[in-house]
Amino acid sequence: MVKTQEDNPRDVVIVDAVRTPVGRGKAGGALADVHPVDLLAQTLQALLARSPEVDPGTVDDVIIGCVSQVGEQSATPGRMAWLAAGLPAHVPATTIDRKCGSSQQSVHFAAQGILSGEADIVIAGGIESMSRVVMGSARMDADPYGDGVRAAYAPGLVSQGVASELVTAEWGFTRQQLDEYAALSHERAAAAQDAGAFDREIVPITTPHGIVKADETIRRGTTPEKLGGLKAVFETPEVAERFPQVTWATTAGNSSQITDGASALLLMSREKADELGLRPRARVHSMSVVGSDPLLMLTGPIPATHKILARSGLTLDEIDHVEVNEAFAPVPLAWLEDFDADPAKLNPRGGAIALGHPLGASGARLMTTMLHALEDNGQRYGLQLMCEAGGMANATVIERL
């Protein structure tokens, strides 16, 4: 059982959490003309400006998730962003890669450092400019598996898109169900945007073309009928022969969007927050990470949920808000079917299908949105789950204070 908030002055608390608007990850996207270092630098500046009680020189570490660590994202982007923001050079930074869960893992590493007593104040976040650093560019013309993996999983692992098709087939979802879920994601995100639900969490970003203040990815008026006209995109003769059970239902419309974005959280020990006179907004209640089937790949949130519920001592009924990253529509649908949870609690403000999935930034983006939603609704516990390439998943429970 995890200790209650009164038991431990080393409790890890979230003092603030911000994110950029999400821009389409292509030429002409709202953030496409901003270097990823500068995008993250503006995010860090905005985060610290909101807590003037914190001397930036007292930050012990900056931990940033980033998946494609090549090209403009190759020189430890967290460190470069910290310097670009004009912040004290003696503060270190590091970059981590746990695929889609990279910035959620950055929160875990930050929390672990604080819990251990090795750090008092840590910034955790993520960055991905998918318009400027193309997804997969870190492994172009290279074999990332080697003979051992190919032998163990002959004739080899598959892409996440094919994994989405395998999950769809395993759970028996129809194309209609995938498209209905995708349309709901856009509907919920549009409603949240119209209600101003994202306003507190988004920090404006200055670009060569002006200031961007809102997500540009939400497609209003999306319907299952419109999505039904899109073509499935991952079928090839080779995989079709290997997996005859697949019906090929994954499209651009029921998958997460390629996007640009950054997000960051300010974490510290409870005693440090008290010392600085800061009001914690939430605490990191529980954390876990699991490995899962590397072929299905996207099912990790299911065992991750079992593990974190056992570790936290909570039941799913006690969880008020659940974020399951919408890498592809069958991911949250499979989770929902396995746990028979209340659909209204799952991604209530939309997810990556509508809001985009800037890979390294998504974990921190989901947590930022979940924290604000818990506050807006007077709720207590939020559970965040992220499937990851290679068959892994992070799980985090936060408790609003």
C-alpha cells in the first residue's frame, strides 16, 4: 500500500504542468517553422515564469523525453533548450527514450530522484517536432533488431500499424467501432476546446508567423461515415500473407496524428514546496512500468493497469479520470473491454486521435491535461497509461491535492 500524503515529507508533488499547442507535423503546420530546441525553450520559460518563487538555479535536473534523437533533436534537446532559454548553465539535463512513453518515464525518473533524496526540484517533460525530424529517421537504412530478436520472433517484429491490426483482430473490433471511437475523440476535444478547458494548460508559442495559442489538429464535424471512406494504410502482400486473420481497418483517421509539441512539469518534494510557499496541485501517487508482447506491442496498458492498481492499493472504481494514449483506436477500446470501465472516464477531453501524438512529448501532455481536468471537475485520482513500441507500457496514478 502506498503511503498517504501525510506520511512522507518526500512525497513528490506537481507544482505546475504546461504544454504547447499541438501543431500538425508537416510543412505548413502551426509549429513547423520553430526549431524543436526553441519550442521546448519557450515551454521551459513559461513553466518557470508561472512559479517565480523557484530560482531556476536550484533545479537539480531537467529530464526530457524525445524519441527521434537525430538531426535537430540530436544534441540532448533538454540541455540545449535550457541554454536557449537563458537559464543557469550549471543546471544539467538529460534525454531519455522509452518510445511513446518517454516523457511519462521522465516524470517517473524525476519522482524517483526526489523520493530517494538525491533531488529536491526536477523538471520533467518532452519534445518532438515530427515535421522537422521525421518519425523513424533514427533508424533509417539500419536494422534495429539483430539476429537474436529475429530468431526469437521469426520472421520478425512488425510496425505499430500492423500491431494495431493484430489487436483489432484479437479483440474482434470492426472498422465501424474504430471509426466511431475516432469520431468521439474529435467530438470530445472540440467540446473541451470550446469550453476553454485547455486554456490554462496551453502556453502560447511565438513562431515566425505569429503566436499560436490553440491546437490545430481537432477536426470538427468528424463522423464515422466520413472516416469510413478512408483507406486502410498498413496492408502489404507480405504481412497479409503472414496474418490472414487481419481485416485491415486501421486508417489515418482512426490513428494518432503526426504532430509537433512540447510539455513540461515542475516537480519537487512536498517539504521543498512548503519551504518555498508553493501550493502543490497534485502528488505522484504510484508508478509502474511493464513489458508486454512485442508483437502485439500495443496491449501493455492492460498488464500495466493490473500492476499499478495492486501497487497503489486503489480499485478502478476509485479512479476518476483515465488517460489511455490513443496511438490507434483499438488501444483504448481493448483496455475498455478488458476492464469494463466507465467509458465516460476514459479520455474525456479527447486523445491523440484528435489532439495529436508528438511522440516524446505525449506522456507529459497527457498528464498535464489530466491534472487540469481533475481540478476542473473536483476529482481526486487520475490514471495514465501509455503503450510503447517494443511491447512496454508506463502507468502513473496522480492524486489531486
